[in-house]
Amino acid sequence: MERIKFPDPDSVLTEKPSLKKYLKYFLFFGPGAIVASVTIGQGQLILGPQIGAWAGNKLLWLITINIASFAIAYIGCRFMLLSGINMMDLFAIKMRKLNWIFILIILIFVPLFTAAIVTTLGQSLEWMIGKGHYLLWGISFCLFAAFLAIAGRYKVVEYTQAFFVAVLGVGAIISVIVIKPDLLDIIPNFFMVGNVPDYPEWVHQNYPSIANKPVALFMLGYLGTLTFTIVTIVGYSGWVKLKKWGIFKKGDLPNIFNIFKREGKINYLPDDKKEIKKAKLLLKPAVIDMALAFIIISIVSASYMIAGAYLLGPKHVLPSDVNLLKEQAIIFSNIAPWLKPLYQISVFFALFGTVYAGFEAVSRMLYETSKGISNKIRNMPYKKFMLYLMIYILCTGLPLAILSYLKLISILLILSITLLFIGVVGVIIYGIGALYYTQKILPEKYKLGKIGTILGIISIILLMLPFFFFFL
């Protein structure tokens, strides 16, 4: 095949260093806003303050090691932006079983997550409005979010999620500023990797159902709320393609997948230094976008955990399945009465943003994963695929929410297990495959260097770290 030429990168990427140039970099923030909005939700509002309440600041290092999931996401995205081939399509050719594993994880655990989000979103609305039943509120707004996801365009999702993230960030930062925490006590805990506290005595006495769960399970569940999950990793690949980043800057490359499928190797990338330099510049928008998402997620997550440590812990308060959100209003309302409405608004935006962007993310992920193993899905319009998936999610997730209302299942338990598989197990599997095929399939000049490879391996190990505490 004749070697291609990479498109010219955005002019801002080639400008000389200046404040104006770096301010323009914020215009690349788009897909990362969706990732941040999907990520900042139940985990930060429920599990984060809960962990802060009983562990203090000692588990802040979980936020730090979350950078590993962003490194893994970048490796997979980098492969596609350079080669034009989605990592899930590559898995479908080289190791089809991986696609089926990811599909099964999503089909099993997304309905569980839907049940959790229906419950928490409904509780937030019932609390804010002061009337109605939370289950009816939750179901109504999930249906509304599904309609918006199906009827809306990608740009609408991107812009609305950027707004939701801004509201959440402001609320979280204000809460911590007003608390005036001891930074000398907080900052070292971001780097004390492996420091795992036991439950304090008051948790054993007042919350035996929580104390009976292994600390490692809480750690993995919370890490799953922070990570670039398997849903957003694959969804992100679809979004950067819509943004026309990397090799897609001049448009789609429809023949590349079939050529690679036929020949089994990538022999169309240029090998001269000028083109390789352009390729590296074309990766920058994704790097900037991911970096901004990581910073926002880390700030908000740390804020809610710190607030839990300073406000919930001394009062010996943990959220329960009955009051997942109200008990944590203390984070805001005990500081100043006017902050309670801000907390309520932040909660609503966090949860509605999660379900709205989540429908888009899950649909994009399953579409990209399935089309490599099914020609029928490959030829199906994306919106039609999304409609079928929404019907499945709602028909399975809403009955589970009703079972939660009847106290037949625990929202906190299914939330922890779901986030464990979607946010940790799935990402580790994806990371191993992405790193292996990046080094095996890409031409020599486009592979990760020694440092990049080592960092990729370390990232996978960091995500696996909390598993080891099950055996300690």
C-alpha cells in the first residue's frame, strides 16, 4: 500500500511558547469534559465522603494512582490516532475473546449501575423539591436523559457536560476552602501509596454491615469511580474520531481497517522524520484534553474525601442505602446555610450528567466493541444501535431499582461491585492488550519508547495494587 501523509496539525500547536498559546489549549477540552462528567458522580458524592469519614485523609493516594488509568487510555487512543485503527477493532481481529469479555461486562453491570443512578438521582430530586417519590423522580429523569442522548448531537453532550463539570468543580473547591483544612496533614497522603487504615471502632459499632466488608473492596470500588473506565476509554476513541484529531484530521479513512484485516500489519505509515514529527504534534490535543480531565476529577474527588474526613468523621456519620445523599449535606450546610442549595444543585448536575453522558458513553463503547465482530452492527447506523441499547438498559435497570426500593438488594454493594469490574478489572485487561499490541503492531518508529513502555507496565501494576490487600 502507498504510504500516507499525516494532515497538518492545528496552527496553535506549532506556535512559539506564550501565555496566549497555552490559553488556547483549553479549546481542546471536549471529550475529556464528558469523561469528567461521567466520572464525577456517585463515587465522589457517596463513596468519597464515606471513605474520608472513616479513613480520614489516609486513602488520598488512590486519587494519585488513578493517573494510571489515564496512561492506559492514552496508549489505546494513541494507537488509533496514529494508525486510524480502533483498538477494539484490533482486538476483534487478533483476540476476539477480549471483545466478548468487554461486551459481557457491560451487559451485566451497566443495568446494575442504572439501578444505582436511578435511586440516587431520584433521592436528590425528592430532597431538592420536597415532594414526590424518589423512585418516580429517578425513573422520569433517566427516561428524559435517554431521550436527550438519542435525539441530541455529540456537540450538545460535550457542551452540557463541560457546564456540569464547572458547577461541580466550583462547589467542591468552595467547600474545602471554607473548611480551611490542614494542608500539611493532607498533601503527604497523596504520595503514601499502600497506606491502608483499618475501620475505626465507631464504624464497627454503628455500621456493622459496612465494617464486615473488606477494606480492599472499598478501595477498589472507589478507585473504579476515579478511573478512565472501560466504558469511557472506548467511548473516548469514538469521540476523538468525531473531533477529527490525529490521522482523522482530514476525515475518516474507510479503507484502512479492511487493508489491515487483509494484510495483518500496518505498512502505510510514513517513515521520514518530518511526518513522524507531525504525528507527534497531532497527539497533543488528546494529551491536553486528558490532562485537564484528570486535574478536574482529582480536585473534585479530593475535595469530597477531605470534606468527609473533616465533617462526617467527627460526627461518626456514613451514608446508608436509605439516605445516600442527605446525610452528606453536612459537608456544605454546616459550613454556611447558603452552601446547602449549592450542594443540592451540584448533586443533581453530577448525577444527571453521569446518566446523560453515560448513555452516550456506554452506547459508543458497545458500538465500537461490537462492530469489529459483527458486520450487521458495523453497517447499522449509530443512533439505531443506541436506541436498541437504551431499551435494554432501561428494561433491565429500572426493575433492579424497584428491587432496591423493596430492600431486596443494596445500592452501595452493587455500586462497589459494578465500579470494580467496569473501572478496574476491565481497564487492566484493556491496558495489557493495548500495550502489547502497540509494541507488536505499530512500525518501529511509532512504538512507545523504553520509558513509555515502562510507564505503561507501571500503570497496569498500580491499578492492580489494591487487589493485593485482600491477602494482607
